[in-house]
Amino acid sequence: MKRRPGVNPRLSLLPPYLFVALDRKRAAAKAQGRDIISLGIGDPDLPTPSFIVSELARAAADPSNHRYPEGRGSAEFRRAAAAFMARKYGVELDPEREVTALIGSKEGIGHLPLALAGPGGTVYAPDLGYPVYASSAVLAGARTVTFPLRERAGFLPDFDAKPLAGPGRPGVLFMNYPNNPTGARCPAGTFDAAIRWARGRGSWLAHDAAYAEAFLDGRRPPSLLSRPGAMGCGIEFHSLSKTFNMTGWRVGWACGCSRAVAALAEVKSNLDSGVFSAVQSAAAAALSQGDAAADAMRARIAGRRRLAVPLLEGAGWTVFPSDATFYLWCRPPVRMTSAACAERMLDEADVLATPGNGFGKGGEGWVRFALTTGEDRLKEAFARVSRLRW
Ligand SMILES: Cc1ncc(COP(=O)(O)O)c(C=O)c1O
């Protein structure tokens, strides 16, 4: 661990942010003039649907949107988010007290340990998982307890096994389904077990639903908040990024238990001034008129998955079966470390994938491909990968 004089020592406890390191590697390879196919970062390749861009342009020209936005988000945006939750997930929310706008769901997730845990508090983070859960705990001075997600358990938490079983410290437990990086889905029964666990320990559940709309088989995943008891202990994070190709816009929302939402909003009101009001107007339009766009996203990912999985399996790879998210969670034909596998693909096939160990110890031996490029490039990428002799 490298100490940096004059810098918050907690920064030295953070692992290098996964995608920063990857992007550096890709940039260096590109600078050498190589044709790199990037299946690393989960950033959709297509533009935001034009009706959303038009609404942004209209709202951006309205001077009333040029002032500081309302703290928890505009009434219009919060009403649109609440209506979306009711229509898609059967979850009834009070937009005043149970919804807050976020500068992307990552921002809300990153601030949550500050709101609900703080120094001496406990954050339960999945291994493997989106790195922000554990990093935000470190920054908030909370202690992190990691709990395993393993293939044999369908990458679901086991509340009857260590470290979650039995008495323990109260805290905030992060879940994320459909899951990045594995694509696993969470049955309603596992949410119910999580709610029992949280209530038994006086704890919070934070469900990251960034990929909730990326289901590919017509079966919409449940919201944590639709389960009995969840509104007393749960907060759920939603994002427009992947559903509407809006990663660059930085907008999402948190919803659920009013005490948790209020605490998060309080942290935010001390640190940021919210989402540009015109972006909120465009996001509200996306949520209320974007069903066809979301259907198109699902059809596109399903098509890419149908193309990619047989190509990889035909080349001896193991692909974790999934019908959600745009990620393929895979093991190469021979046993090797994630880093060695990703490095060989970049060096010898000019294909960038994410090494699974970047998501935690449990990801060692796996790599993640993001299907965020068109079908021709995907074919080319997996043809190159198939030609590698391991
Ligand atoms: C699991 C997960 N949660 C949250 C996010 C953050 O999404 P955003 O901040 O764009 O809403 C991501 C982004 O990749 C993610 O993979």
C-alpha cells in the first residue's frame, strides 16, 4: 500500500478503480495503431433515443431550468419515477418522501454508506460485486464485511451461512440483481430471506437495480420493494443509463424506505446541488414514453447474446447461463488467472475484456465480456478469441 503524504490515508486503502486501469491499457494499445475491440466497459454503443434528446433541447432552452435544481429532484421527475415503479414493478411510492433523484445511480450508491453507516458502521458487500459498494464503505470509514457469491449458489447470497448467519453487527447490505458481472437473477424468495435477515439485525438492504430493465426472456425481475416488509428496511437504486443509452447523462433515482431516502438526500444536499433540471425533464420523458426504446434495447442484447454464446462455447469457453444484462460471465478453455486471460486476449487478439478478479476474489478465473458493440464487431472479436491456442 503506497502512502501519499498530505492525502486522506483512506485513499490508499482503495483498489485502483477497475475501469481506469483497463482504459489505460486499451489507450496504450490504440496508440500503437492496433484495432482493439473493446468489450470491457458496460457502456452501451448506441445513441440515446431522439425523443429524449429533443426533450433535453427543449428544456435546456427554458431559462427556468438554468437555476439550481430542486434538492431531491423536480416534482415532475420524482412523479415520473414513482409512476414507472408502479407500472413496471407494482410498487406504490410517495414521490415526495420515498424518491430522490441521483446524479446517476453510482453517485447514490457511493454516498449511501455515508448516510447509513459512517465511521464504525458496517457495510456488507458481495464478493463478487460492483466495486463501488466496498470502496464507498472505505471512504465513509465504515468496516466492510464481504460475503461470498459463488457459482454453485447461482451467485446469490446465503443468509444461512457465514458471515451472514447468526448474530452480527447491524449494517447496510448491498445486493445487485440482475447482477453485474454474472448476469444472475434473484428469485423473490431470496429477497424475502434478505428482508428477514435485515429485520432480524436491525439492518438496511440496498438493492442496486441498475440492470432491472435488461431482462431478455420476457420475465421482468422483481423489485426488492415489491416484497413484504421491504419498505421498512430497503432502498433501491435505479438508473436510466443502460435502459435508454444514457450513461453520459448522469441521472437515476433512489427509492424506498423514507428514512433511508431522507438520510441519503441529506448527505447529497451537503455535497451536491442535484441533476440539471433539463436532464430531469428529459429523463421524465424517457420513463413515461420510453417503453418501445426499452423493448428495442432488450431485443438488441438478446440478439447479441444469441450470436456470442455459441461462438464462445464452440471455442471451449464456459459461459454462465443468463437471460439478463449485456454481460457474458465466462471461463476460458483452460484454468488460468483472470489477469493472464485478459492480458492474452488484449495482447494476441486485440480484444479487451474485464478480468473477473476486479469484482472480488470470487471472480478469479473468470472474465466478463460486455456486449456493447455491433454484431459484426462481436463476430470479429469472438472469431479472434476462438483462434487463440491456450
Ligand atoms: C451494478 C451497477 N450499478 C450501478 C452502476 C452505475 O450506473 P449509473 O451511475 O450510470 O446509473 C453500474 C454501471 O456500470 C453498474 O454496473
